[in-house]
Amino acid sequence: MRILALIALPFFLILSTDSGYGASNRAKNDSIKPYRSFIVIEERTGVKLASENEDERIAPASLTKLMLSLIVLEKLKANEISLDEKIRVSKEASKMGGSQIYLKEGELFTLEELMKATLVASANDAAYAIAERLAQTAEDFVQLMNRKAKALGLTKTLYKSVHGLPRLSQTDTDLTTAKDVAILARELLKYPKILEWTSIKTETLRNGNLKIVNHNRLLTRMEGLVDGLKTGYLKICGYNIAVTAKKGDFRIIAVIMGSPTAKARDDFAMELINKTFSEWSLKELVREREIINKDIFLPDGKITKFKGMASSSFKYPVRKDGGHTPDMAVELSERIHGEIKEGQKLGEIVFRLEGTEIGKVDIVSPFDIPKANIVTRLIRRSGLNI
């Protein structure tokens, strides 16, 4: 009878989902935040759209590989290395734990293959092999990473590894913040190759004999919006993600750190992305070559009055409810002497938000305007209007 009672108890609890026990469990679970920190920024301007505890220092886990990726991309741009270069796996690289593609000492892989393994499969051994190729040792590469972090203004970031694994103990880890990761992600997105790699869902290596699957499930769950970047997990920090999504020309970066489960992280990321796109838009406040409706007078010109145009467009994230919209001030001289050249700067459009300057666009001449002849200029100075 006792055994039957033990068997029946779980069944009873399943049926009694509205019981006090079940309700208490749901309330407890609902009270657990799906993150320790997060931030959402607009990619073009870096404007913060939402955040909480963005400066809390947390172990990034495999988000560390984003800094390795940035250094690789910079060295590719500088022609210091090529994607088809073969990299030989060292004994040390073959001994990495955690996520890996089980590299063997002496194996040869191209840099491109190792980057795919690093960013798609989050392979620690691949990241280590890359770091050894680009610096004398992995330790030397960590110094490169910290120097780059300092140059980017990542003031609360400290790297101790090239892959995100703890060193001497489980608490001896890299440290960063959601805000710093967002800044790093924004820098990475200057290189189209990062999205080419991080949008891969599955890939094969070793002549098709090894299949790797992207740890970023949002590529499938939010297909058509999400196209990068990287996930990470360590027991000490929980589940992290740096994710980017694009709708039209509006691209956002969301970083979530310290989630209790991968599902909680991904669900919250989806909520953040959908909420951001529903509440915000990227508004073009001025178009490139848009004529600025303010007359400029030319006492010496062949024509005496004209209007300038915007030298470039200016886009800025604004709330759809009308909030967070910048003010626009046109600043230019009403009278300009001498001839005017096409593209010559005439003034500026200054954008301010709550009194703080957030950007400028030059006002330029849309065409050449030569001086009037000497007779015409003399007549004008005499007071006659020609």
C-alpha cells in the first residue's frame, strides 16, 4: 500500500494543477528573474533602449570568443593572416575541455574552419589554436584582448582566457558586463564576416564527417530577425547571450547575462527583441541631399538667393509613442560673400535630445554659384536690386 501511495502521489499532483501546492510553485518560479543583467542598444548609434544592472560584472563564459573574433577580423583586414591559411593544432590546444571539436595534435585546419568551429560550435580547442597562431602563446593573446578592451573603453572587462573557461579554479574567470559586451558586439558588426559566421545554423568539418550545430537557438526561433551572435554558459555565471536582430534597417543588439536556464535566457531574449521592435523605430530625421528650407543670400553671386542641402542622412531611434524624439536646429549664415563651390559647407543641422547634442549633419551647396560680374556687383552695392 505504501508503494502504491508513493506512485499515486505524483499522479495526484499532476491532476491538481490548481491546488495550493501547484500555485505556490508557479508563484515561486515566476518570481525568479530570467537574468542578472541585460541591455538593448541600437546598432547604428549605440543608443540604449532598455537595460537593468548593465554594469554588473559577470563571467562572460563563451562570450569571451567575441573578443577573439574581433582581433581575428582586424588582422584579416590588415592582411596579417588569411582565411585559407592552414593552422597546425598544438598539444595544448588538443587538451581543451568543455565545448570542442576534439582537435588532435598535428591536425591542420584553415583559419576559416576554426573560426566556424569557434563561433558555431563554441569550440574551446579551436579558439585556443587560433590564439596560438596569432600570438606566441595563448597567454600573449589574452594580453592582446585586454589591450583591445581598454582601447574600446570596456572599463569593467578583464580577460584571463581566450575561450571563457575558468583557469585555476571555477571562480578564476574572465569578467565583463552586459554594457561592455554590447559595445564589443557593436564594434564586431562593422565586419560583415561576423554575421556570415554567426548566422550559420549547421556546418560540417573534417571533409563532411563532423557536423556542428549552432548553440544560438534564436536563429531558428526568430528566423528572419536574428542573425547572430554568440551564447555562453558556465555554472558560476549561468546562461549568457549576445544577440543581434534586424527589422528593415533597424538593427538592435541585446545582451542578457546570468539566466538560470537556456530556455529562460532565450525566452527573455525573444521578449526583449519583440518588445523593442514594437515600441521603437529608426526614424530618418533628415535625408541625404534633402533641401533645407532656409534661404541663403549671396550679395556677390550670379544668383542672389538659394537653399543648401543635407550632406548625409541622419537616423535615430525614437519611440513610437512620440517620446525620445530629438530636436533639430538649422545653424547657418543668412549671407555669404564670394563664389560658392558645389559641396561647400554652408552650415550645420544640429540634433539635440533633452538639451544634449547627439549629432550633426553638414549643410552644403548643391551646385557651383560663380560671382556675378563686377558691374552687377557694383550696381547691387549702390542699392539697386539686380
